[in-house]
Amino acid sequence: MTQRFVVTGTDTNIGKTVFSAALADALGASYWKPVQAGLEGETDSEAVKRLGGIPAERIMPEAWRLRTPASPHLAARLDNVRIQPELLVPPPMRSPLIIEGAGGVLVPLTETMVFADVFSRWQIPVILCARTGLGTINHTLLSLEALRQRSVPVFGVAFIGDEVADSQHIIGALGQVRCLGRLPLLEAMTLDTLRQAFRRHFDIAHFRTVTA
């Protein structure tokens, strides 16, 4: 089996696309965004390609591309599209694969299913991206509970933002979860600055030991 991770977040705009780009670069991985909601401007796949320096052939095509920038269940309804969750199957890869969800753990994919339900079916280790700011303890612990209630394997939490040592510590302790590192906010976001920040704040060896 190859290295595979699902990257999700405690909320939208957490920074999981940036984290996914950095991780894909570090592992020489391919990237897959199963559902893209919102096509104006740069998509998440395009951002990962640019920020991670990922070759086009390692960016897997989305299963659904929805025009409306909204929760997938609503975007699909407004776009007159029917999402079929059973067809969401990670592409077979010989190289590592990073899969990025949409929004947070309980974002609705359809009227009856949230993304965590799909993660449960896949049984691929999940990396939960969390802010370091006020409110992150509650949001992160709730997200961990939601994942574990569905028997989703949790690989660890990746923090994004300024250092808040106490919040990071208590999440690890109460959530009984590995804190993988913290990606600081970067004034200049480029392939080089992101690569340097990721390698400074995360131990890449941790990610290389997992297969799924």
C-alpha cells in the first residue's frame, strides 16, 4: 500500500489547501480534491499545483466540479447536479496521495451524508488542520469526536497560525491526539517560503511511516 492521507479542517478557510500543498511537496505526492465547489478564480487543485510545485500529471481531476461557492450539498442543488458519494473512490496510485476534503469534518456532501461519513468508508488516516486562535480548542475537540464516533483513523492535528502553546498542548492532552506541528502564517506565500516553513516546523519522517 502507498502513503495516503486525508486532509480536513475544523472549519473553512483554515489553511488546509496550503498545508496539503506543502505535504504533497514534501512527500512527492499526488493530490486529489474529490469535490470542488466554486470555480471562479484559482481552484484548490490549481493552488496546490502552484504552491507545492506539483506537476500537472500528479494533480488528479476532481470527481465533481461545482460552479457555486457553497457547501457541496447546496452547490450541487443550485447547479442541478447529483453527487453520488458511492462513486467517490480514491484513485489507485503507486506514489503517495494527499486527498483534501471540503470545509470542515461535518460539511454536508449531500442532504444525507457529511464528509466524515466518506472518510469512515475510506479508512485512510486523517490529518485535521486547526487554527491556533481563540475558539480552536472547542472546534478541534468537537471535530475529533465527530471523526472518532465514525471510526475514522486520526493521524494527528496540524496547527496553522501563530504559536499558542497552551491551546496546542491542551488539544493534544484532552483530545489524546498527536500534534504534528504548526505551519506559521507567511507574509510572502511562495513555493520556497512554504517549503522552508513546513520543513522547519514539521518532521517529515512522521509522515513517511504511514501507509493506507
